[in-house]
Amino acid sequence: MRRDIQPNERAFSSKEVAEEVGIATPTVRKYGQILERNGYEFLKDGDRRIFVQSDIGALIALRDTDKPLDDTAKDLVNQQKERLEGSNEKEIALIDTYGNIPHDPNQLKEVFMFLVNELAATREMNVQLTNDMSELKTKVSRLQQDHHVISSSIGNSAQKTSAKIEKLTEQQNIHYETLLQQEKQKSELLQKEIQNMRDEQKKEWSSQNDFNKRLEEAIQKPKEKWGGLFSIFRK
């Protein structure tokens, strides 16, 4: 367990650490996993990491290192172990002092101040956690509302789109039916005109045949007067 936390030391959330270090929140989680994989200890609230100033320093070191991240993480773990060992020696010294407390009021006051500072730091951490939890609940509530609004909007949009498609399809069908009817009428008129032209052509051919026939009969009668030849043009 970590013993290097200073009295009244502030706790940071992942979002605050990301802003402090200048990296993305997923990168904070990635660096935390690398550190833990190599033996680094974080304060934990369940599975959630709680960062203090020394942890921010470790993340900055990972951010700025030119070496492989695991190698830098191992160096940071060794530094943390040295701090923890120094903290453990201090704790043992305080425990040894407890036997002399009744004889040393100054040390008793110092112990009380340490406990008061630890309590204040714990309270501040609890307040920060409470604020983070409240902020998280607010975000979740907003996301749920946004999801409901988006779902409703998508449903309404789908209905409107479907109605528009049906209306356009109906209009298109009516348009096609109108065009088809117009084409049928044009075809009927064209067929009538063709039939009329054929009838006229037949009449013309019949008239021409009659003329040719009369002309041939007139030519075959040379002894008759020329007036008979010209008379065929009068008929």
C-alpha cells in the first residue's frame, strides 16, 4: 500500500490529468496500464485510478521519454519503491514514538497534526470523488436524453422519408400512365394518317391506271382523228 501521499495532497481525475499533462484521456489510461504492468502502484477506488502529483510526474516522464515505455516505467517503479521505503521508515519512527507520547507533548501534537492533515486530505479526496461521480451522472443523463432525442429524430425522419418516397412513387406512376396514354393516342392518330395516305395513294394509282389505259387505247387507233387523243385529257 502506498505511503508516499503528502498531507492535504490533491487528487486528480483522469480528465484533469489529461489536461494537466497535455495528452488524451485514453493515453492516460494507456500509460497507467504500462506503469501497473511493471509494478507501479496507484491509489484505487475499485477499478478506478486516483492520481496524485507524483503520478502526474510519472506520466510526464512517459510522455517525454526517448526510451521504450516499459524501460522508463521500470525506472519510475524503482523510484516509487525508494519513496515508499522512505515513507515506511518514517511510519516506523512514528509508531516507535507512540510509546513515548505521554512523555513528549510536542511529538503528540505532531502526531495529531499528521492525523488531522491525513483526515483533511481524505475528505478532499472524497469531495473530489463525489464531484466526479456527480459530473459522471450528469453526463450519463445527458447522453441518455441525447440518445432519446436522436432516436426520436431518426424515427420521425424515417417516417417522413418513407412518406415522401411513397408520394414520389405515386406521382411517378401517374406520370408514366399519362405518358403511356398520350403515346397510345399519338399512335392511333399516326395509324389513321397512314391509312388515309394509303387510301389516297390507292385512289391516285387507280386514277393513273385509268389514264394510262385510255391513253393506250387512243394510241392504238391512229386512223381516228387527233381530237380523240386529246379527248382523254378531258375525262
